[in-house]
Amino acid sequence: MTEIATDERGRITIPKEIRERFGERYRMVELRNGVKLLAVPDDPVTALREASSEEFKQASMDELREAGLEKAQEEATGHVR
């Protein structure tokens, strides 16, 4: 584990070795007991595809968008009485 401190302006300096391994962009997530830095991938869609099922990997953006809209409509309809 690497300890990181803030400077007088509250900025965090990420060590070069970590930046070289994970990249230059991070998202800070607030947790109940602290914070966590998550690397933001250069290409989020590619990173998501690599971490997902074969069906998702093969789908086009249009197919994914359509599936998302269908799912949202199903869930919205389920809450209407």
C-alpha cells in the first residue's frame, strides 16, 4: 500500500509508478470509512466489454442502447398502477 499526502492546497500527488500502471485520470469515491481512487480507463466502453459476458462483447452500441431502453420501459411499467 502506498501512502499519499496532500499539499497545502489539498492536492494529491500520485506516484509515477502508479500513474504509469493505471493512467492519469482517477475518480474519487466516498466510502463510509474513507475514500478510494479508481482509475478511469482511456476507453470506458472497451474496458466494460473486456469485463463482461460474450453476449455483451458482441453487441453493437445500437443493440445495447435498445436493450437498455427496453429494460427501462419494463421497469417503469412495473411501477405504474
